[in-house]
Amino acid sequence: MAKRSIRLLVTLGVLVVLLGAYAVVKAMPKAKPSTSTSVRIADIKQPDITKIQIKKGEKTLVLDRKGNAFEPVTPYPMRIDSSAVQRILYNVTSVFVQRVVQSSKLTAADLSKYGLENPTAVTTVDLKSGAPVVYTIGGTTPSNDGYYFQKSGDPKVYALDNYSAQSMMLGLTDLRDHSLPTINTQKLTYFELRNGKQHIVIQQPPAGFKTEEATFSNLVMTSPYPNIHPVATDKLGTLLKSIPSFTVDKFVNDHPTNLAQYGLDPVRTELVMKDDKNALDLEFGNKAPGGGYYARLVGDPGVFTVNSDLSFLNSTTAFDLVDKFALIVNIDKVDQMRMVTPNKTYTAELTRTGTGKNIKTAYTFDGKNVDEKFFKSFYQIAIGILYDAENPSPRPGKADVTISYTLNTPGKPTLSVDFVPFNQDFYQVYRNNVSEFVVSRSQIQGVIQAAQALAQNKNPSPGN
């Protein structure tokens, strides 16, 4: 009995909720039926079109058929956004109006009222046969959701939606391609930056270039330094992430006679990037009054603006991007290491026995067997010498310290680095008889102390 009562109460509750919902819906105002019906008033086949002319104010855009495509008639070549051309074609061939505004004969007052006496734009579509189709676009409707509109041969005035009307009165500027080449930085093959401070070039290793140094990048820096250097991949990656995908903000002058007024003669900054498919070569000038910078594509005379912050380009230096290791060599390639210091010459020998995964290496230093862990600790200190700064004024002289590595690769080459006194705080780093950087004396003193410890078979890095 109790269960039946509960079921009855639940049923009654649901019924009450349903009746309440019905009452609310019943009381709601009914939606008015739409008084706007979209009607097609033009259906032109694209293959039948020979030319489109859009006259808006004092400007006229002409699109001529070129084979299966339409191209704007311009006084000089320019990059065109094909999607904008397609937008015009779609909207002049298939016209749907929102509603009929007036179907009776128009008076002069009517033409003025609808903005058709001095129209906003007149678009003419020339056909292979028959009379041209002319669209007249007047003023905006009171609700600002469209334009008053007429088609040749039809006395009626229609309301045409904003998008369709605006598509029929695009100008040459609207057809310009605002995009610029995009580069896949994950597949970067070339990077060049001129910024008034330095001329930086980073690229794939030039033909014939070979190095036995350990490197963490497949790119090398070939300018501004005399020697070719590995690139600091982390620093380059950070810079590339900060470079935006450039687009044209405003077209300024397609054929300037004076580039100096834009800061483009001489050029303030030039950025060149290439991947396996695309190339971007941009020159940047002065700041533009409306924001951004004047710019131009190399090979294209036109000047435009890009609304981007270029501070990261103007502040970047080659030293920011170069790999800072003075000389880093993979220990597996080394048979012998020598370190000449003012008071002593140290020689390390790495003797390998076995093959494949069963290779064993014995380490001697200063003629004595030393602990593998201690030797590798010393080796890390030796190859871990880092540039502290660029050498502002190289001064050739006798090296205080020289570190050299004889390799087990074909030809058994020897790689070496010399440390020549610069002042009381720094040594000049000489590679291939050229000094580009300096290192602190404390780093070199640290290597000497590590060698002294290893010569006694002590750990050069206590605590490790």
C-alpha cells in the first residue's frame, strides 16, 4: 500500500510540472513570421564573363579574363589575393537580395532617397554575348544591414545585404595580397640579419667545410667572424620564436623615387630567412607615423608598413647566437691531449682495446695511470672553457696556455686552441691564428689546477 501511495505521489508531481511548463509556453508571445525572403535576381555563369568593372567614386577597378582566371588591370605588376578576386566573382554571378523595397516606377526623388542618383558604386559585368549586366549600389538601409540596390533591366529597388554589396565594390587595395612569405623555422636552412651593428649569417655548412668539433646544431655561423662557428641552438631558437609572421599592414608607395624618406636608403635592418621551400627577404626602415615600420621586399620596389615590434632584431648580436665553447671535442675521437702551461706540459693518452661495445679505455696523464672518473672530470673542465666576450682589439703574442687534441679519425688531425694574454683579467682565444673572443683568466687557471690535481690522481672536481 505504501509503495502504491509513493508511486501515485510521484506521478501527480510529474503531471503538475508538465502542466506548469505548458502554461509558461502558452503564455509566451508567439514569434512573428519573417517578412524577409531571399530572392535570386541574377544567375550568371562565370565562363560567360569577359570583364568586370567596379567604379567607386573616382577609382575604377577592372578585372580582365586571362584564360580561366581574372586578373586586375594594373599599371605595374603586383601580388594579388586570388581569394578576394573569387569573392567578387561569386557575388556578381549569383545575386540574392533580402527584399523588394520599391517596385513602382522611380522618380528623381526616389533615386535620391535610395542613394541611386549618385551611387556608392556601379559594377558592370561584360558578357561574351548580350548586353552587360550593371549593378548599382546606393546608400545604406535605415537598419544599416544592407544597401539599396538595382540591377539593369529591372525597375525594382532591392535591399542587398552588406557582405554581398561590399563584395561588389572592392577596390584594387582590397585585392592586394597582404601576406608575406612564411618560413618553417623547424626546417630553417639560412638566416641573415643586418641591423646596423653586425652582419650575421647562419646557414648550412658551406661546400667543403668539415669540422671535427662536437656541435649541437646542423647550422653554422659564417659571418661576422673570420672563423666558421657552431650556433647556440637554444639562443637561435629563442630568437626565431620571437620573430612574428609578418604581414602587410598598409601599402604606402608602389613606386617610390626616394627610399631615404622611409629609412630604406640606406637600409636600417634586413632580415633574410629560408627553409626548404620558401624565402623571405625583408628590409626595414623608419618607424611609420601610424605605427609599425616602413618595409619592403627585396626585389619588389613597393613600400608598405608592418605593424610589428622589431626591437629584438635591432638588439640581437652575433655573440648572442654563437656557440660559446672555445673548443669542444668528443672524447671518443681523442687519442691524445696535450696542455702546455707556463710551468709544465701535460700529456694525456687514451688507449683503447677491444671492439664494438666491448671497447675498454685506459687513461694515462703525465705518464701515470689515472682513474677514469678523475680523467673525465678534468676533460669536462678543459672542453668547458666558454667565451666571455668578443675580442675588441686582438693583440698577437705568445700563448701562455695551449690545449690540443690528436684525433683517431682519418688523417689523425690535431685541433688546438691558444690562450694569449690580453690584460690582467682576460686571455685572447686564438684559433687558426685568429682571435675573435676572450675568456677570463680564472677559467684557464681552473683548468691548470684541474691538471695539477689529475697529475696526482686526485679528483679535479671534489664533490663530483
